Amino acid sequence: MDYFQLYNIPLSFKPDKTLVKKKFYELSKAFHPDFFANESQEKQQEILEKSTSNNKAFQTLSNPDKVLAYILELKGEIAEGEKYQLPQDFLLEMMEVNESLMELEFDANEQQINEASDKVKALEDALDLDLNLQTEAFTNAIESDQNHILKQVKDIWYRKKYLLRIRESINKFATR
């Protein structure tokens, strides 16, 4: 089920939060299981499934990270278990960061932790900026251009996931 169709809103990386909430409440009332207590078991099951879909749609469309992954999945850009190859230049840059993390294994001092954290923060900020530009471009693009933009968004998404793992490692050192 397409959550954008369920809520009758345009596909967007930044869906209108007020409209999402309004649609959620409308469908919550329409599909509330208590209103169908006297219906057949089959009808009750159908309503329960619709109510569940509504809850999942709201959880997804209310969270920018989930919207990003959802649209990429919806458009067939990502698949579970996919082995995406990050660009070589990004991996080389990450090699430096990973070397810093290995050094922290042996001698974790606050200055090194802060330097690694600042480096990752700068990379995250640059990716967020690029992501905002790409998602805005997607909204205003024609369908043939959207496919190209989705590939760029996918690349950013995988880079952000990579940086998230590094961020988690840095946070472990910071809490020692």
C-alpha cells in the first residue's frame, strides 16, 4: 500500500505535517475497530488491517528519515539486503576517519574524540545540505529527471547510513 495514496497527498520527501496529521485522525476515526464490533469477523479483520496501515503510514510520513527510505523503497531504488557500492572518493575520505577511530581504541582522549566528531559533523552537514537540494529538486522535476535525482538521493542516504555507524562508534568512545 502506498502511504501517499492512502492519505491522498502528493509524493514528497517533505509531506505537509499538518495534512498528514489531519489524514491520520480522519482515517483513525473511519477505521476504528470499536465502530465495527458488530460486523462479521472478515469485516473486522479488514478494518484492523486498514487501521494498522494508517498507523504505519503516520509513523512513516511523520519521520523525515523514514520518508526518505520509504520513497527510495517505493520507487525501487533500494532493496533489503542490497550491497550498495559507495563512491571511491567517499571511501578514501572515510579511511582517514576510520584510522582516527582505530587510534581512539588505544588512546581515547577528549581532543581526538572531538576532532573525529567535528570531522563527521562537517560531513553530515554537507550531506544534509545536498540532500535538501536534491529533495527540493525532486519535488519540482519532471518524472524523467526524478529518476536521476532519486539515484543521487540514494547515494546520499547510503553515505548518511555509513556516517551514522561512525557517529555511533565515536559516541561509544565519548561515554567511556
